[in-house]
Amino acid sequence: MLAVCFVGIGFGLQVALLAASDTIMSAAPEARAGGAAAIEETAYELGAGLGVAVLGTITAVVYAPGVPTVQGVPAPAMDQARQSLAGAAHVAHEVGGGPGAALLDAARWAFVHALHTTIVVSVVLLALTAAAVALLIRRD
């Protein structure tokens, strides 16, 4: 299911980028095409960077509290496990046994839940952006 969501997001993103690029370049006079292309590329890079930062932060904010304390795992190790899924896997391997397996299961669940939350936020932001474009775009 997650792979299908990412394929859908990737396809939708490329279609939107193509439409946006075509709109920007067709609206610019030929003498200013270079400037329009530079603004388009700068906006794309800024948007991509902000998107990674904002959505990554949302994932981290949801993931960390989603990892419950596991009996048999020391508190400092739990702090490390709450930093990332890779950190949780490392701690689980070090702890081993039942507590390690329980930690890894809990961390995986928390990570998937965080990704689902991030996808929902992405869909909402995309819908708001589409609504803004529909209202603000110039129609000739």
C-alpha cells in the first residue's frame, strides 16, 4: 500500500511540475524566457527543500512519541531508538532477545504510522495548493 502511495505521489508530482513549467514558460515573453526559467528552477528547488524539511519534521514528530517504552531496554537506549528507525534497529540488535524484538516491532509500527500521517498531511497540503491555484490562476 505504501509503495502504491509513493508511486501515486511521484506520478502526480511530475504531472504537476510539467503543467506548472508549461504555464510559467508560456506566460513569459520570449525576451524574458531565461529569467522565467531561472525563477521556475529556484522555486522548484526551494519547494523541494521546504517539502523535505516540513514533511520530515512531521514524520519525526509523530515517530518519536509513537515508540513506547519497552521493558528490558535502558532509558538511554530508548532515547536513541526514538531518534530514528535505524537507531531503533541498532538498539534492538544490541539488546537482543525478546526486548530487542519487541522494540523493533514497536519502532516499525511507529514509523509506518508516522509515514501514514505524513502522507495525509501531504494530501491535505496538495489539495489546499490545488484550490489556491484554481482560485488564483489567470484565465484568458
